[in-house]
Amino acid sequence: MHSLKRIPVGLEDFKEIIDKGYYFVDKTLLIKDILDGNSKVSLVTRPRRFGKTLNMSMIQRFFEKTEENNAYLFEGLKITSEDKKYLDHQGKYPVITVSLKSMKQSSYEYAFSEWKNNVIREFIRHTDVLSSEEILPYERKRVEAVIADEADDVVYFTALRFLSECLKKYYKKNVILLVDEYDVPLENAYFCGFYDKMTDLVRSVLESVLKTNPSLEFAVLTGCLRISKESIFTGLNNLGVYPITESRLSEYYGFTQDEVEKMAEEFDLLERLPEMKKWYNGYIFGQTEIYNPWSIVQYMASANGGNKIPCKPYWINTSSNSIIHQLISQSDEKTKKKIEELMAGKSIKAPVNENTVYSDINVNKEDIWSFLLFTGYLKQVDSEFKNLRTYSEMVIPNLEVMTVYGQTVMNWFDDMIIKERTPELLCAFIEEDTQKVQSEINRWLRKSISFYDSAENFYHGFLLGALLGNDEYEIKSNRENGDGRTDITICEFQTRRLGIVIEIKIAGSFHELDKMCDEALMQIEERQYGEQLLEDCYEKVIKYGIAFCGKSCKIKTGKSLSCC
């Protein structure tokens, strides 16, 4: 029997999820851990789509003082079973909440305009307070200028500090500040070319509201990375940072094994757990095994109701995956080797730098592996402290993330072939210059990032792409021909003077390349791939057997056919 609850696909508002009866994975003990912490400012870094925004919404609904009592939202949830001292904080504080995830514009000017919109929306949310008698006339003028978008730019740099002072004056209570995805504009600015300006903006905003602010009770910030090198958090003596390598708060972002099992049972999907584990599990936060919550929710929503659909990638489509594109397209031989090891299911070892920043991204320096670890593209399976540094053994977490690497490698390789495609390869096939064909193919393979090298379709697609682009010859793939399917045929279709038949085989080792070429030629003969071209009035048919192994290939020609 299927659950009456609905799965909250894409919903990030805690109140909406509870009010509308959606299934909720209870993370409310995060509130207890925040109250038990010793940090004035807590920075939680997690990969994108791991529940940061929903948790911020939950924190806001718990602490914020509003006309409507929100206590009912937490009825039956874990936090209500804790000591009364935690519930004494419920609904007692003014809350400022801003999200920077929308600041992904193509220029600094547009991004700053979006920052102003964020500020304006939060001021409007507190209009009743800001228009009250507790706010002095000169303060109300400043409020009006901010809301009307008529204030000087510098006012928007310090607007959150000013708002916190106004709210404290009205409520007689310190303010809780929530800043979601604080580093999204920094990542965007790095790839768009205005990183320094955006760093100055984020630093000014956070310094203003977080540093020596007597109106602040505590603050929670989320992001993917801890950006400290640019002094964004300078002077914050009571900053607690909780990255994926720390055990504290580890179970609150993403789904644990128990949570996924409970959810699967609720929606009659227990039999799909092994497949879900291979695709969406594999993250380790602290010592906690974590599933990707975005992908689990998406998959369960699709499979709920008895749909026997296979798992597929969901998380990879929520971002441009720009860093993986850089990693693949700009890597040197040393970096390529590590990518190949990862994609073969092996681990790599590299030093971990928790202060990795976007401005230091260089795919051929060791910090790139830390960046991939903290953003969810790798996971840590072991670590050791050596020579005053922490070294981590890292692997690709699961099949879903492996798909990111695989698709990116294929797209890059296709682009490279199109960019470097020359008529020389086709000419060499036509002239039966096997040494030239072999040399040209091996040159391209050496540039590639080796993965799925045992899959014939990889080499088939590569060779097909390298041959396309000549108007005089028709290149066909898997054409019905004789007794079976030819891998590739090349036909001079105007005068029908020449046809070429190519059969591809995969060798298990370099020493088997000769043998597999012979098998390819034997298949062409036995299945009469060339005879059909003769029947179609081609004057001459050339046969090629090509064998691949890793980044090596061997080519042999068979006895040509002629209509004469």
C-alpha cells in the first residue's frame, strides 16, 4: 500500500512541506545542535542540492517571532521531544534571512542589482517594524530610500547591519541572521571574470553584519566552500566551520541510510534500495554515510506508484558542472592520469586544503582535488596527517557522479575531434596507407582521457566522428550489409568507384591487437560485408580490421574486392 503523503520534489519551504502534508525527513535536531554550539557564527559547507536551503527555512520557522504561532509546524518532530530549554527559544527572535543563490548574473553590475533586490525584499518583509514608532524619522528615511532603490550603493553594503539594529530596537531581542549559499556569487563571478569585485562585495556585507555586531544573537551561513583566503571572515573570532570532513552536524545535510530505508518502506520501494545505493549513496560526511537527497527525492517521486523505472542521473543536471569541464579540457598528462584512475574505479591521494578558493582553481595543481571533494564530485575514504598536512584518499562517490565525468569526457573528446578533424585520415583509408591511419588514430587517442576502453561503442563513435565531414564520401554506421552489420562503411557515392568496410574489435591486451585485427577481417569475409557493395555497383571494396586496446590501435587490410 502506497503512502498517502506526497514526495516534496523541488520544495525548499519547510512551512509549505508541513502545511500541505508532504513527506518530511526529520532534521529538526539540527536546531538543538545549533543552540548547543559555542559559535556566534556557524558556517556549514556542503555540496549543492544537499538540503541547505530547506534547513535554513526550518531554522527560520522555529526561531522567528511572528503574528502566527508556528509551533504547530514542529508537532511530533524530534525537537519537541528534547529538553524544554530548547523549546523556550521557539518563536522568540527577529530573523533576517537572505539567499545569494540567485546572484548568478553575467556582470558585476547585474549581480549587484540582484543583491539590492535581496535587501529590498527583506526590508519589505519587515515593513511593519520599519514603519513603527520605535524607528526614528531619519532611520525611516533610510528605510524608504532602500526600498525605493534610491539609496547610494554603499548603503546596500551595510544594509543588513542597519536592519539588525532596527529589529533589535523594536523587539528588544537580538537578531538571528541566516545567509544561504553565500559563495554562489563568488563561484559565478570567477567563471564570468569579475571575481575580485564580487569578493569585495561579499566581504563588505558579511563584515558589516557579523563583526562586533551587538544586535546579533547568532548567525548561520551555508555554502560549498569556506572562503577565508580573501579575508571574507577576517576578525570573526567566534566562527565555527563545519565542512564535510567534520563529524559535527554531519547527519543533517543529505539522507542517512536509515532515513532512505524508512522512506523507501513508506513508498513501497524497498526492492529498489540496492540500485539506489549504487547510484546515489557513497558520500561520507564526517563518519556518516550519506545519500544525495536531491536524487533520492527525484527518483522516489518518479518510481512511486509502482513504476519500475531504472535509476538515472538527476543531480548532474542541476548545474553547469563547469569545474569538471575545466578539469577535463585543461588537464595536463599528470592530471589526466589521475582522472583515468578515478574513472577506472581506483582511488587517488592528495592533500586536503579546507581553504580552497575559486581564485586558486587550477586543474593542474593539487588543490583541485580538494575543490572536487568539497563540492561533491569526490568522496574521502581515508586520510592521514603527514608532514604537517592532511592527505586524503579519494574516489568518485557513485554511478551518478561517474556519469558527470563520463559525459564530460565524451563531449570534450567529440569537440576535440571536430576541432582537429582533417581530411588526412580519410585520405589514408582511401589510399590504403595503414601506417598513416594507425599513426593518426593513435595521436588522437594519446590526447584522450581513457575510460570505458573496453566498450566498442566508444571507439566506434570516436572513429565515426573523425571520418565525418567530407562531401564526396558517405559515412554510414552499423549499416545493414550482407550477413550482419558492418561497423562503418565509407562510400564514394557519386561515381561509385570505391567502398570501404571497417570492422572494429577490442583487444584484452596490447599483445592481442594482431589477433583481433585478424578476427575483424575474418568476420568481414564470413559475413560477406563487402559483397553487398559490389552488388550496389561499387567498382572496388577495401576491407579494414581495426583493433583497439586502451590508447593503442592496430590496423590491417584484407584482400580487396573488385567488380572486374
